[in-house]
Amino acid sequence: MVLTVSDESRPEENDPALERRIAALTREIAETINGGQPEGREGLRDFAIALLRDSVQTVEPAHAAAPQPTGSFNPFGIGIPFVLMGTVLVFLFPLVGLLMFAAAAVMIGWGVGTTLLARN
């Protein structure tokens, strides 16, 4: 098994001496795994990767700590299909169609109201 590192995947801010040391340790681990039994090499490789993942401490970037936006529920967008369904159902089932129109009016009013309040 040959390990290669392309220049595209290397971050620019790493120390070259540190990168050389990591490359040497990687070659040593690869030689150790290749020295094992052929049928157990894949398991040893997976074990080494799992140990490395568990032992490396990563630091979250400062910009990732920004608060995430809240849910994207849009009552105005839900009111529009209610109007369309009410238009069809008012001819088939008048009471159900009128209830759909009422639900659409509530949803559209809610959507417009939250939009106006959010801008203030």
C-alpha cells in the first residue's frame, strides 16, 4: 500500500518540519502494518485510523460558533396551497372548501403579521 499526499489537500498554515515528521510516522505505521499477516492488514489499517481519529484534538474555528438561524417555517407559503385546495374543494365539498379558505386566511395573515413584526 502506497500513501501519497497531494499539494492540494495540504493546508498552507502548517509547519513544514511538522509535516515531514507526520509523513515519517505515517511511513513507519504503513511499514508496520505491511509487516503483518496479509489477511489482517485491512483490520490493522482501520484500527490505526480509528485510534488516530480518537486521539487527535481538533479546535473549532471562531466563525463556526455563530448562532444558527432558527427554523424556516413560513405560514404565508403554507397559506397559498390552502387557497388552491379550497378553490377545488369548494365545488366538490363546499364546507371543506370554505374551511380551507379560512385556514388559508389565517395562515396568510400570520405570515404577513410575522413579516411586518420582524422588520420593526
